[in-house]
Amino acid sequence: MTPIAPIAPAVKTSPPEAPAATGPLAPLDDTAESAPDTATTLAEEFSKHVEVALLAQQSHAQEMQLRLDRMKADFNQAQEEHSEILREMNALRDMALEQAKKDDDVLKKYIAMI
């Protein structure tokens, strides 16, 4: 038989003790401290980009609304001018019909005298 090796006595290990609470704990690596600042900076930059994009969109929408309002005003003015021209044409036609009736009456009276 072969001799059995003696078992080494169990060594008690305990987790390392935390240093005394004298101040904030140092970060584990350099990126841990800069990561929140980078994320905050990126979030602020994104927020600024979104705000600029929204302002540009609002400006574009206002410009389009002004163009539509100007087109509506121009169209309304053109329609009013067209309506006025039609009224004038109707008035002139009515006057021409009245004149034609008077000319017919004068012609009938002239023929009746003969």
C-alpha cells in the first residue's frame, strides 16, 4: 500500500477589510470617473441637437404657413378682382341692352312717322 499524504490544515481566509472611511473611495479604473461625465456631455449634446432640430422644424413650419397665407391672400385678391371685372361686364352688358331697347323704340317711332 502506498502511504497517504497528510492533509494540510485548513487556512482561514477572510475578505480584505475595507479601508477606514476617511473619504470617498477611489475608482477602480480611470474610465469609471470619466464615464458619467462623458454620458452627461453626450446627453447634453444630443439634447442641444434635438432642440436645434425642433427649432429648425418650427421655423420651417412657420415659413411654410406664411407662404400659404400669402398664397391665400393673393388668391383671394385675384378672385375679388375677377368678381369685380365680371360685375363691370354685367353692368356694361345691361347698359348695352338698355341702349339697344331705346334704339329700337326710336326706330319704331321713326318708322311710325313715315
